[in-house]
Amino acid sequence: MAALRNRKRELAAEVACLLAFSAIRNNDKVGLLLFTDRVELFIPPKKGRSHTLRIIREILFFEPQGRGTEPGLALDYLNKIVTRRAVVFFISDFQAPDFSRALAVSGRRHDFIAIQIQDERERVLPNVGIITLEDAETGEQIEINTADRKTRTVFTDLVTGFETELSRTLRRNNVDTITLQPVEIIYRHCARFLNNANAASGSISSVGVLECRSNEMNSF
């Protein structure tokens, strides 16, 4: 599980860095919001290479204090502190408590793009006998028998239900969504969003909303 979490962390960091450099190329302001079960760090949108390099450094090396995940709290903060319309990239696996109320406000105020990080190893439970699963936030562990067909069916149903509800929530709030693919594909998608926003309104601000954990990062 640690290897899986690190892989997702690396993917999120790469995408976040590509977005930051894309903002430099377009001469846009770029900012960053890091959160766990609290707002850990906010860097207001600004132009400049040194500013962008600071953001990248925080993405790669920031060590948060909290352990939980509260995207609604982070979006409430964003909605209060960023008063001008911005392009908001929210990179996450979205495995978090309901945040639809705050998302509805963010979706109206900003050009909001949700980038979902997926890993097939979290979507399919292999038949490998008894395994131990650990909650990345609480450290709680449970043992399950993956050889049991009913267990695998219940797991698949839970994953399907989660993805269906997430898709419905994002669609209801008119949020553009990208499912994480290889970085080159993600970059083209993100660059298209930034270019379209620039064409519509001139120079813009970009804000990354990033969930962070110690030695693990699941979203930007």
C-alpha cells in the first residue's frame, strides 16, 4: 500500500509542477493551497519564476501537521480568500467526506477543473487470500479474505457506487473533470483549459488546491 500511495503522490506532484510551468508560459499568476483536515498553507497567486519555483518546492517537500482530509474546509477557505475569478485545479482521488456544498460555490465563482487520480489496484480486489488493509489517515488495519467471492463483489459494488456518486456530484455542479492518464496526456488537457481561459479573459490567476499528507500527496 505504501508503494501505491507514493505512486499517486508522484503523479500528483508531476501534474502540479506541469501546471505551474504552464502558467509561466502563459504569463499567468499561479497560487497554491495545501490542506489536510485544516488549511496547511496558502500562497496567493502571483507571477514570476522564483514564485513558481517556491510553489513547486512546497508541492514536493511540504510536511503537513494534520492527518485527515476535509476538501470542503479547503474550498470554503478558497472561496473567501480568492475573490476574483480564477482557474482552480483540484487534483485528488476524491476519497473524502462529502464536499458538494462548498464545491457548488467554487463551481459558480471559478473555472473549476477536477483531476481525479485513479489506480487500478484500488478499484479491483485481487484473489490473493487473506490480506491486511491499512487506512492511510488513521492507521486502522483490517484483515479481509480476498479469496471469498462475496467479499470481492461487495468491494466492487462499493467502488462503483463511489464513482457513480462522485460523477453525479461533479456533473451537477458543472465541473470539468479529467481522469488521470499518463502525464503527457494530462498536460495537453490542462494546457487546453488554461489557453481557453486566457482567450476568454486575458491574463488569469491559477490556483492549485492540494490535499497533502506526510510522505503522501493525493491531490492538487
